[in-house]
Amino acid sequence: MANRTLFSSYRGSRIPAANAINEAGGTAYSLSRENHLAQFAATGCLNGTFYASAGMQLEKVLTLCSDLDPKFIAQVALYSRKSREAWVRR
């Protein structure tokens, strides 16, 4: 049994309201354009998923990149590549 003092849940007004809708149609929290691109790059999920096809995801990434600083995009790409190489070596 989990210790309720250490692992208590916050309920009610302490939690900010969700401000977006995800691909499944559920409530979610919106990310900044930079964070959204970094999430796509870090997870490497440009494959078909249950709620979004690979094409839909690629379109979203290209849309995100259209307004971002090219230096940031390059940093995200390098970080993702290095992280993936380290994971494969394990």
C-alpha cells in the first residue's frame, strides 16, 4: 500500500485546468511550439499511432518548424540523434 502522505494526489483548485484537446479527443495541456517539437523528436514517434498517422505527425512537425528558429531545430535534431545513439548502444 502506498504511503498516502508521500504520494497524495492534488485535487480541485490546485491543479490548473486543461487547455487543449489531444488527438484522442480528451482534455490535455498545451505545449509551446518548442516543447511540442522536442517531444516529437525525443519520442521518435513518426510512425502510425492509434490516433494519428505518420503523415499527420510529419505534417505537424513541419508546421511547427515553419515558425521556429533554425538553430533551435538543429539543436533538437542533434540532441535526439545523440540520445538515440546512446540508447542503441545499450
